[in-house]
Amino acid sequence: MSSYALVWIRICAATLLFWITSFFIKSSPLEKKDFLPVALLSIIAIVINILSFFKGLSLTTPINGAVIMVTTPILVFVFSLFILKEKLNWKRALGILIGLLGAYSLTTSGAQNSVNAVNIPLGNLLVFVNASGYALYLILAKKMIAKYHPIVFVKWLYTFGLLFMTPFVFHEVLEVEWQEIPVNIYWTIAYVVVFATYFNFLFNLYGLKQLKPTTVSAFIYTQPVIASLFALSVGADELSIAKVLSSLAVFLGVYLVSSQPKEAQKKLRE
């Protein structure tokens, strides 16, 4: 099964689950004027974001992918500079530079003989595209999530995403030899649909409804730790000095970008 075929199955099944859930939710429907903004968000959050991530993950290693995703808080702040008019100081500027250099180093220094990695630089680049799309989505989706019930928003987000995605990837779905797929793989697909997509997106939406985009993105810090431990335990990846140094640069950059200015800290104390 190709990565794009898996993505289509994931989105299709999750869309069905969101629609079923929506029948049990009493909430106002999506207004006509908001269909276009949600459709545009679906291109970012579903089509570009998910397709680039799955394709990138099929080419790079789990640890590389997880570390690059940690650049999301940095990218959230970069987009916030232009969209939300956030203030830029020297510490945050330095953090952006260090974090992105760390991600670039990780992208270009991958050895092609790494475990289960076909094309590490291209895979890392696609995961970075995914991180960028996710960061932009966190900022742009905030108003819609505040206006509508998360289920109402996400069912239309996934519906539009499925419609836009199908013409480009459905031919790969038709090539899947379902009878040749082992039972354990079906369980893996079910896990990806139910937990990694359905519940993951719902929890993310509820969090985004209550918190700032930068706060939500900060929880992605745990991803490299969990991914690294699991990947190393099952032999799906391996550590190297380049990975460790690049990862430390990314974490340092994220720390500098996420740290609050002294003025903001004083207000919190007051």
C-alpha cells in the first residue's frame, strides 16, 4: 500500500466518523459565508499537510521526522509576525535562526543508509512542509474554532479535504491488493484512523479552542522523545552525533522563540 493510498483511507474513514459523531451533537451548522474559508483551510490542513507528512515519513526516519516537527512552534511565531502582528525581539530572532538552521542541518546531513530510509533529505523537506502547513493552520483556524463546535468545523474540514484529495490519489487506492494485506496491518490502519486521526484531531481542536496557537504547538515538544524511544526500541531508527546536535539546536531555537519577554512575565506575576 502506497503512502498516498493510506492517507486517502485515513481521511475517508475519519470523515465518516466525524459525520456520524455530528449527528449526536446539537450545534449551529456552518454558515454559507464560511464554506470557502473552511475549504481553503482544508487544502492547508488536510491536502498539503497530511500528504506531505506521510510521503516524507516514508522517505526519512521516524526520529528525523519527529525532530523536524518540533520546528512548528518556531513557524507558528514566524507566521504570527505577519498575521497576528506579534513583536519580534533579538532573543526570538536568534531562536528562529538557530532552530531553522538545526532543522536544515538535520535535513541535509542524513545518511542514505539509515534504517528504513529511502531519501532522507527529500523526506525531511516534506516533513518540514508539513510542519509549516500545520503552523499556518493553527493560526488561521483559531477564529473558526472559536465560532463553531469542533465537530461541525472538523467534519467540513475533512469533507473538503477528501474531495480535493481524491482526484490526485484515488488511482493508488485502486491499486491496493486488499486480499494480500495481513490482519495485523488492518489493525494498524484502524489505529491510525481512530486514534492518530479522529481522537487526535478532536483533542487538538478542543485545545485550540481554549488556548493560544503558540501554546498548542508547544506540546509537540514531547513528540521527538516518544518517537525516538519507540523507534529505537523496535529498531526502526538509529541515533547519530549529527542527529543529536541538530536536535539540540532545534530545541534551543524553540526555547528562545517560546520564552516570554520580561514585560509579559511581569504582567503574569501581577
